[in-house]
Amino acid sequence: MSFKDEFDEDLEENIEEQVTRSKTPAYKSPAGGRKITLYFTSTIGPGEKKQKLTVDDGNAVGDIKQTVGNIFGLNPADFHISSGGVTMDEGSPLDNYSVSDGDEVLLIPASTAG
């Protein structure tokens, strides 16, 4: 038996049998709300920081909080978001609150939120 005979196998068949799976979903359903631009202001840490973000008001507050946490480099468990003096519930959609295009939303430390 020669070296070539030992390793002679049909590799193309093995490649065709493999299934390629994407990590990206084929379709993501829209949240169903309207796009609004909000100004998120962090009162956490030294100095006040502000970021502009366009969000879908049909998204859950918790999802928006996750995104904002990434932007400011904060753990979402360490802060709450508040608008008009009302602390928003993570399980509620943003459109449950009276936020309009151009409004300011505060990030407040979890220890001081009520």
C-alpha cells in the first residue's frame, strides 16, 4: 500500500454533507414602534456625559438600557433610566412612557432610584 492510497478519500462528498449555519438571524421582526431620537445623560461617575441615540419606542426599556449601558461602559444592573421624574420599568415598552422626539433621559445609579 502506498502513501497515496492510505489518504485517498473523496473530500468533496464530506464538504457537501456539512451544513453551514449563520449566527445572524435570517429575519428579525421589527419592534413595531416609531423611531425617535433621545438624549441620554449619565449622572454616574465624575462629570456629566450625554449621548444621542435613535430608538424604536416599541422596544422594551430593558433592551434600550442594555444598549445605553454599552455606550456608556456601564453594567445595566447598576443604573435605571428615568424621564420626567419617572423611573422606567425594564419589562415595559418605551412607548408606555411620555417620551417624545428630542427628550432627555437620565441614567441614575440603581442605589438612588425610586
